[in-house]
Amino acid sequence: MCRAILPEYAELHCLSALSFLRGASAVEDLLDRAQALGYRALAITEECSLGSAARAHSHAHNIGFPLILGSEIALTDGPRIVLLVQERDGYVALSRFITRARGRAEKGRYQALLADLQGLAGCLAIILPDSQSLRFDAADAIAVRDCLGAENVWLGAELLRGCDDAAQLREVLEQGRALKIPCLACGDVHMDRRSRRFLQDVLTAIRLRRPLADLGWALARNGERHLRPRPVLAELYPPELLAETLRVAERCQFSLDSLVYRYPDGACPAGQQRNDYLAELARQGLQRRYPQGVATVVTTQLEAELALVRELDYAGYFLTVHDIVRFAKGRGILCQGRGSAANSVICYALGITEVDPNRMQLLFARFISRDRREPPDIDVDFEHERREEVIQYVFQHYGRDHAALTATIIHYRPRSAMRDAARALGFAPAEIQRLTQGLAWWDGRQIRPERLQEQGFDPTSPTIQRLITVVNALVGFPRHLSQHVGGMVLSATPLDALVPIEPAAMAERTVIQWDKDDLDVLGILKVDILALGMLSVLRRALDDLGMTLADIPAEDSTTYAMLQRGESLGVFQVESRAQMGMLPRLKPRCFYDLVIEVAIIRPGPIQGDMVHPYLRRRQGLEPVRYPGPEVKKVLERTLGVPIFQEQVMQIAIDAAGFSGDEADGLRRAMAAWRRKGHLGPYTDRLIRGLRLRGYSEAFAQRLCQQIQGFAEYGFPESHAASFALLVYASAWIKCHHPAIFTAALLNSQPMGFYAPAQIVQEAYRCGVEVLSVDICHSDWDCKVQDRVLRLGLCLIKGLSPKEAERLLHWRAQGGALHSEALRHGLGLSAAALHQLAYAGALSSLHGDRHQALWAVQGSLPLPTALPMPVVPEQAPALPAETPAAACIADYQQLGLSLGPHPLHFLRKRIAQSGYRRIAEVRMQHHGRPDRLAGLVTHRQRPGTAHGTVFLTLEDESGMINVIVWPQRVEGWRRALLQGRLLGIGGRLERQGASLHFIADAMEDLSPWLGTLSTRSRDFH
């Protein structure tokens, strides 16, 4: 008996998970499944998007499977169609079609018109039936045919095992004959397998913002929107409709490989060659950097870099970044390049980075590699409050057609997945809040039943089990497209010829549809225009001081003494719990010590067990040894311990004979180790090279482990040096001008590690006098006059900057400031008046806060339309505001209080419960049991800490770091996650000047705080 021959088939209508909240499968899974089913090709047709094109292209290439690119479009004045790309011109036309459609609507929507199909050469169209009637409108079909040509249009028959399949097929064939349009089979695919139907339904509910139970026919009728086996397709479709899919697929031969991306020319004057102009700028820059003469080693390195840049044609990239930095500096915007770019003499010469190559051991291959053939990636930090000026300059200078922000795909995390899944399954808002409250950032990707049981839900109930299943399926799933934190892509040719552009959520911004990680497919240039709050702080402080960064004295011993004491609150990069504990142990005495300080508290050195050996050698507790001369040359500055990425790469070069490109290849192979499970040919090459030079195999294996840690989490020395410059600058200002530094920190919020309350308390400890917000004296920003810090109106929660500006202008013109004048003369809103009064800003005019609130209320019109006579009324004798009430109001409206610390009012109760002041505990001997209580200001659980949770607590006497070992975490979970005031029993541990408190018992005392508003800052 002959076995039936299965029909050949190409699926031409398929959406992946990047048609957000529609498709239920990753594009890679769809391609793998299509290949497993023996399909001849698969078309990925996201809705009005080419967002998955790059990753689909890469995966299809890797598995050797034919890919067709296209897009599903719902025309505003026509039918729903699928557009498929035949060749390069068709891709360009489709990309621009999508850009126009997206540009007409707000973010997340589009408006495509029939007229847009005119001239859409190089594309084929499949007209889809109406989703309700399952019929084709003849006039619409004719209009599409007339736009694209009869030879380029088909009618799509999408048979999904409905009760009307036979009638629908008959209708398609009859209309095709009548309209003289051929018909073909397609599947409206949303998932790779039927088993993902439940997820597809949940995504529909999330997209439509309605519970599943209320959706009815809005849900798919069944689970047929998956890639179906060919025998099933043979039962549903006539052979000619299946065969027609192959004829269409054969016409679609486009590949992204045919696209060519070209850098913009940058700011190169007309008539000059880019490479020559870059070399001229770089050489001039070195003359400015080294007015006493350029060292030969620097000149040699520059010429080598210029030669490689010329070979790889990257001159336009450097000129572009130089132009952006030049613009920012011309506007007085502080900026600084960082990352691997600081390994480049070119970047230093152009003023992009500030790391002097004479002071560092640079490794250019870490930045640009001949073998890697990837465009360089320069990160430039700008003042976070003025970065938008830089972004808009790029848009204006290069043109909206040539510049856009890159995108990043936002994926579901446990909390967002729980929230959306619970809403889709019909949970009440109060239940959703309870469900999410019990989740911590350290819980991982899977929801454990006991987490929900802790919140009062029965994990054995079918409803909760269904919820857990849905949440676990959602975690890690694409949710929406967002703009990258600062990556901008630029192109010499119009950018939408490569990738569609759409509006961003922010006004005057546009974003490409590809995720930042997909840009390498075409080698697209990306410049990271990043925001850094500390640059805003430094600019404000330096303006107040009438200085520049260059005016700050180098190697100031007083500044280093302050850092050695761990007094680094507010100082860039070294203000965390771990860094504050490390400073007294490392005791930085020079700039390079700060470079090490920045880099050593990182996952790479920690996981590679490099921190403690370095400290022991620095303190003279163990000898410094080097396995050989090549290693000594590289590691001598870090006492034989590799701390930076460049060091381990340099060892591979010097001690194992690697080229710079080979060393970078080793680093990248190590980075992929977890995914691939092997290190490629590099391990044998490294071991062989080291053995030839007399090193042991054990040393080589140890080096591999270290490179692996650096590759996943490492910190380049160049990056650390860039950050160390800002560490020193911010530390010097804090040390010598604490009032100005505090004002700059407060005016640059939100940023950094500490809230305004802790910043002001630190100012008190530094001897700064701080005055409250006062309408008669405060400006919008906090300011320093005669070394006294006056808090600004910017701290008042809810106060509109525009209302504050009107108020300050009124005051400058001599306007009266009592509440009646502000309300009836200036016309200040009732809300603004109340905010000012509740913040205490009117107290100097009206007495205390109670009197001010009464006066504000009296100045407001009565809520009636009846004419009422004005009757003079004397203010009543209101009870004076208690200090405790004032503290609560201050925290509510300002986020801080200049009066007693909140725990001052609870001290008697705290003491009666057996808890002591933090300052008293800090004075105890190592290992002594004790008890303390404090407000939680920070929670941390780093991935490198193996489950340990770190807390920072404060009271009126100071702060202390508390360590909660992993075995304790589960038992105290609720207090650790939600507690605001904690009582801790444990013991003090000292390591030199560094100390912390080990928790053995924990009590949540948060109810004692009443209505006091406090929040912690929580970090991974």
C-alpha cells in the first residue's frame, strides 16, 4: 500500500510574541516548529511592525530555514492585509510604509491608509477576510489589487475548524474567480503549538483590559491558530491553495544581508576626508592635553588607533560622538565618556573621555577589535537634567529621518506578571494588591505557592493554581516596546530604509522598532547618550563655587582622610553600604586607589575571590607573589590580584601569546560559557601558550575562571578610572564645601543612594546649619548663603514649578506674601496654598503650621453661589503644634524634618522594649550581643551575596548596616519586605574601622510609627 505524499506548504501569516499581547510564542520557537513540521518557509508578519526581523533573520540563518519577512496591516479605510517582502526595494518600501502609519498615531497605535499602498513596489499582499463576517468586501479587494497590481495580490483562506469552514472556503473561491484574484491557504498563526492557547487567551484579556470571563467572542474560538502539521492542512485545504503558498514563497527572496548600513559623515567639513579630519582633530587634541609635550608612547598608540579606525572605516563614528560632546560642552553641559571607550587615546584627544593614557595601562582591543568586526560603542554621560537638550540637538542636526532612539523590549517580571494575570483572571483590586505585596525582587522567575499562602490565599484552590500557572508563563514574556535609556542610532541614508521608526512616549522623540541587542545584525551605529545625576550635582556645585572640574586640587590629603573614615554619603559610586565598609579597609591614599575602590566592589572581583586577597596584601598580611615576569608586569599595580578586565586580557597577550583580538575573543567566549556550555578553542590555546612560557596548568585554569567572572560582570579599568574622576571631584566638594554639596544633591533629586532626609542629617553631622522652607526667603532650589543652607520650594511635594515661579516673581516685585494676598492678589491655587502651609513655608507669617492652615482656609471662597457678606473674623486661639505632629507633617510634605528625628519621640518606648541607640551599639566590642532599633532606609540583596539581605537602619544617633544571613530570610520575610521600623537583636562585628550588625532576631515595630511617612530605597 502506497503512503500518501504530504503536501508542501509555506505559512505566510504568522505573528510572534513581538506583536505584543497578541502572539504567544517567541519567533525562534515558531521557526524551529515550522522546520520540524517540514514547512518550506515561514513568514513572520508582526502587526504593523518589523520588530522581530533581526532576531528572526539571525535564527533562520543559524538553523538554515527559509524566512519571509512581512507585516499584518489593518487598513483604516480598507481590509486587513498581509504584506510580504519580495526583494530589497520591497523591504525599504514596507519599512517606510510602517513608519508613516505609526507616525500618524500615538505610541502603540497606527493609521494605515489604502492610498499608502500606491507605489509599494516589491511587496506582495494577501487580503484577509473580515474577522466577523469572514467575507471579503469586493470594493476593498479591487482597491488593493489596483494599488499593487493583479499579479501581486491574493485572497487568504484561513480555515480554523469553525462550523462555517466549508461555506467560507466556498466563498473565498467564488470571490477569487469573480475578482480574478488567486487564492491561497494561510493560518493566522499566533503560537507554535496548541498548548499555548491558554497564554494566548490571557494575553488577549490583558490587551483588551477586561477579565477573561467577560470576553466572550473576543477570544479565539479554538486553539487552531498554531503551526499545524501538514496532514491536518491537507484535510482542510484543497491542494491548489496549499501549492499557491509555495509560488508566493518562491517570489520572496529577500534577506536582511542585502541591506547596507552606512555611518553618517559626522561633523566633517566639506571637501575634507573623514579619516584625515579625524587625525587632524586628534593630533591637535593631544597638543592641548599635553602642552609640555606628548609622550612617545601616547603618540605611537594614537597612530596605531588611527590606522585601525581607517581600516575599519569608523572615522565617521568618532566624528559624530566628538560633535555631540562639542555641542554639550559649548552649552555648559557637563559630560564624560566612560566604559571601554576610555581605553582609546583618540577619545581622550577628542575630549570624549578624561582618562589620561599616561596614567593607565590601556588595552585598545577591549574597545575596538579587528576580528570582532563590531562598531565601537561609546557611552557618554551627561547631566541628567539637561540630557534632553543633547538628544534634541542630535535630532535637529542629523534630521529626524537619520536619527532615532533605539528601543528595548520590556519583559514581564514577577510583580507585573502577577498584576496583569490576576486582573485577567478576575481578581479584585484589593486582592491584586495583596498578591503582589508578597513578592520580593529576589524570588526568581517562578512564583512559589507558599508566597501566596503568606498573603492569605489557598494555594491548593483551582483558582490560585490557575493563577500561578499563568504568572509563571508570563514571566520573561515580552510586554511592550520602550525606548532605551539613551542609545541613539544614526545613519547616513534615511534610517527608515533599514528599520521602521515610530513615536516614543515622550514628545519630540522617535524610536526604532528593533531592540538594542538586534542592532549588530546590520552593524548599526549606536551612541549612548546617558543621564548621570552626579554630573548635575557637580555642575550645580561648581557653578556656586565659580570653579571648573580642572580647578579642583589634585590628590588632596584631607579629602582622602575623609574617605578613609568611610564618610562618603552622597559621594559618587562609594556611598553604598558595601563601599562605605570597604573604604576604611582599603584606605585610599591616591587617585589609583579610587580606581580600585570603584572596581573592587563588583560581582566579577567578588565572584572571582579577588577582594580579600587584595586587602590582605595591601595590609601586609600576606606576601605578594607573581607566577612569572609577564604576570608581574600586568598585575604589579594591583598587588598580583587581577581586578580589571584589561588585566586578565593582557595576561593572555603577554603570558600566552594571544593577539589583542584573540584576547577579546577569549573574553567573549567566556561570556557565552553559561549558554553554550563550552569555551571553544580558547582554553587549549591559553593553556598551551602559558605552558610554553613556563606557567602551570593550574594557573591557566584559575585564569579561565577569573576571565569568566569578568566577562559576565566585569569592570574595565578604563571605566573605573572614568568614574574615579567623579568620585574624587564629588568627595573634594563634600569635604571642603559641605553646604554647597548638600544643596546640589537636594536640587538634583531624585538620584543616588540616599533620600533627602539622610542627606540633610549628614549635613548636620558635617556641621552645616540648615534652615527650613520659608516663603519669604526660599527660592525654588535649595541655596547657600553665608555657609547656611536654606531649603527650597522644590522639596514641597505636589507644588507645581509653574505656581512656584509665579510666586517668586510676585515676591521679587514686592507683592505681599500673606495668604489673603497670595490667593486674591496673585491668584495662587487653593492646592498650592495648602501645600505651602502644610510644609511650614507660611509659618513665619502666620505663626505655626496650625495658624497658617487656618489662614489659608479662611482666604478661600466659600463653596456657594449665594452672595455672602464679608464678616471680619478673628483667628481663634489654636493649640500649638506639637513637635511630634510637626515631624509627621514635615515628612509627609517635605520628606524630611529639621526638628528631632522621628525616633526621638519613640525613644522611651523603644528603650522600654530593650533596644538601644545605634550610636551606643556602635561603641561596643566585637562579637558582643546587643539590641537596636531603627528606621529602614535601604534594603539590598545582591546576586553575588548568595541570598544574604543587607539592611541600613537609622535613628537619631546615626546609621548602621545590618546583615541577615540566608537561613534567616524566610522566617523574617514579611518584616524584611514591608517593615519600616525594625527591632534587631544580634551582635556587632568589626573589621578594623568597618563594622556591621549580624541579625539573630527581628521584630517589626512599624505600627509604632502611626501615620509617619517613610520609605526605604531598595536595590538588587
